Amino acid sequence: MVTPIPLSARFDLALGGRWTSLSGGGREWLWSRPDPARAVALPGSAFVDAGGLEECVPTVRGLPDHGDAWSRPWTGTPAQATAKCEGFELVRTIGDEAGAVVATYRLSADPGFRFVWSAHALLDLSEKARLVAPDGTPVRIYPEAAPLLDTAWPPGALFVEGRWPDPFGVGLDRLGPADGSAAGAVLACASVAVEDGTDLLRLRVEAPPGVPVGTALWRNLGGFPEGAPYRSIGVEPMLGTVFDLAEAGPDDAAQVPASGELTWRLVMAAERLT
């Protein structure tokens, strides 16, 4: 029997609107890692990986590192908060639908403004956890995963494209124990689930027709950072299908329409097998 588990969320508006908790049924889904540098980060700072869920926009990789919203204080309330950034404004409204946490976003900017957005969620998962997505989903794999592939990395390639869940012999669905590897990938699907024992977390992004969507995976099994690695798993619903806005092709990034506003939603729901 599968039982829906109501979720609740907490936020730190002063530190980039960061989600500090996503919990329900006695379980905390967000992983955290204390780092004093997070509290003093400024716009343009190198990203500080403190866990939780960060709003990465207008890019994830590239410049600004992990975007321009995570390093700025947000205004408002947890229910509706605003980030004023370089060239755009992002408003996030939090609601509840049958126990699911729903975040509705509105990005305002000049028409034609292109961006990538990621709900950069680092999850607290056991070594037996797995990521569930439709078999055959196209997936882009990034160069840090090159040592894991059963083929040579093409010279100069920004990424290679395969099919979920085992592209190029890499079982990316398995979020296992630390083995010294790290892999970044973007799946061409708007909805995924994370299974961990009897618990399941569903993540879904909803966007207007024609807006590219995906789900990023950061499977860091003790391969990052160099010198002081740790295990961390990012499952990140996205607008866009690349990490770096500077590398986005014509169909790889979201674009603000003539109205000057683009809206979308992030839905997160939990279930438990009982």
C-alpha cells in the first residue's frame, strides 16, 4: 500500500531564499553541510555548497557561479519572496496541494531575456537510493563523468548524449556509496522520482508550452571537490537543458516572452510504502 506523506518546507530568505528543509512523515529530504562561507557570500562569489535547495538562475555552471539569486538576500515572507538580480526579478510563491509542496515562480525581465533555472536540491539519501525516470529518456552527460564511460570522450565535446538509465555503460540511476566518482547529467524529462527504501519523493516542473524543461542530476560519490571530497546527490528540476547558459543552443534555454514575464511551477510530493 502506498500512502501520501504531506510535506512542509522552511526557507532562509536572508541567505538567497534557500530552502533549508523539506520534510514529512519523520523524514528530512534535504541534505546539508555546514560552511561558514555561505553566510558571507556576495553576488559574484564562488558557489558555497551548504546543501538544501538553492535557486540557480540565470545559469547553473558558468558565470555567475550557480547563478545570481542564491547569493543575494530575498525580501518578503516564506509564502511569497522576491529576489532582485542583475537584469531580472524572481518571485516565488509557496503553496500546498493535497500535501505536496508547490512553488510557483514568476521571472520578470526584458522580452527575449534567456536563462536557465534549476531547483538545486541536494537530497539526504541512503546508498541504496535510485533515481527513477522513463527508460529511454535522452540524457546529456558532462565531462567529469568521462572516466566512467565505456567509450572515449569525443575531443572538445561539451557533453555526450545517451539514453537513461545506462548511457555508455554508466548506471546513473544508482545513487550508491562513495567510490571516488562524480557525474553531472541533464535528463530530457520534466518529472522524476527518487526511491529510498520505503520512501519516495516525486519532483516535477511545469512550464508553458515551448519552454524547454529537464532534470539535472549531480551524482557526487566522493569525487568532488578535489582534496576534500564528500558524497552529495543533487536532483534538480530545470528550465533549460544545459548547465551553462553560455553553452545553450537556440532550444536549450528559457526565454521571457513579449509580456515581460514567464511563470512556471515546481511540485514536490512524497509517498511511503506501508
